[in-house]
Amino acid sequence: NAGVMQNPRHLVRRRGQEARLRCSPMKGHSHVYWYRQLPEEGLKFMVYLQKENIIDESGMPKERFSAEFPKEGPSILRIQQVVRGDSAAYFCASSPSPPGQSINYGYTFGSGTRLTVV
Amino acid sequence: SQQGEEDPQALSIQEGENATMNCSYKTSINNLQWYRQNSGRGLVHLILIRSNEREKHSGRLRVTLDTSKKSSSLLITASRAADTASYFCATVATSGTYKYIFGTGTRLKVLA
């Protein structure tokens, strides 16, 4: 019963390249959330997806960032034309239902992808 | 913004002492959770407290919630060196899309 799987664990990209971060939620979980964490800071919400739908992308930068959660396969967070300021840890979490609707559920987090832009 | 704030930002105690961390938030919430993050790792869920609960225990952890003051506290009793980590509170609002908003975290260091 694997937890939330994120890959790669570490990703190095040169400025201007694209970064693709993958997240496979726990089995039975159809709600996925992406967060970004800068060093020594808390987690900042980016986007909330359900299968094939973006529910809330209020935390996503308007440009260069996109996310998807297709019917089949993992959720993907894509960052185009990366800049040094994109260097951070990106965490994915999943839940079987939205936490506000079924308040017994919290998130299960993945181990994160640490993106370094050089 | 609903984002919570923990205080203190950093806390250093001796093994065996109790550690208390506080979290304040801004809007009405559905529930509040506490998470632990070891350095360089993902977050681990510790405990969830609902908006209609005032106190909850889990092992050496005790969480309180005061919705009138929009605050919560996490108490770790008889701390151990292995408790060294960052601790975050996360809240779910009663309106809007259901997502957790995290506080800024308390970095706890337990000295052996």
C-alpha cells in the first residue's frame, strides 16, 4: 500500500529549461494538492486538482506554471522556462475526499521534489 | 489570507521538558491539523481536531483549539531528541474550496 509517490526526488535544471514534477496519489485518493516550500519557510498552496479537473489554482503563478491530473497516470506540475527563484521543494498531497467535506481525513504527503535551478 | 502563524518561530529545550507551540489563524475553520516535518523530508500528519472539539490527545501530544480566539496549541510532553523537527498547523476554511492552508511553522530543537 504505497503512499504518495513523487519523482524525481531531486531535479536540477538550467535557467530557461522546463521542469516536470510527477505525483502519484495514494490508491483510492482522487484529490491532489501541490505545495511549494522555500528554505526555512512554510508550505504555500499552489493548486488543487481532482481527476481531469482543476478545482482551485489560486496559488499558481500566472505564467510558466501549469498542472494537470489526467484520467490515467500521475498528476504533473510543469514549470516552463525555469528561473532561479523557482528553486524550492515541491510537495504533493492527496486525500480520498476534500478535507472540509469529510473532516476525518487529513492529507497524505509525498516526500517532495527538490528543484534546483542553476 | 487565512494563513496561520505559529509561535514561537524557533524553540530549543532539553530532553524531558515539555514543548508548547501555538498557532493562530484568521478565518472560520472546519478543522485544524498539526504536521511534523523532519529536515529535508515530507510532512507527517500528527493529529486533527475538529472545530467543535476543544482538546485532543494522542500519545505524548495534546492539542487544544479555541475557536473564539482563533488559536490552537500543540503540547509535546517529555520531549525526546527524536522530536526535533519543524511543526506546522494547517486549517481548512468553512467556505470556498476545501484545501489546507499551512502556517509558518515552529522549529523545535530538543537537546539530549
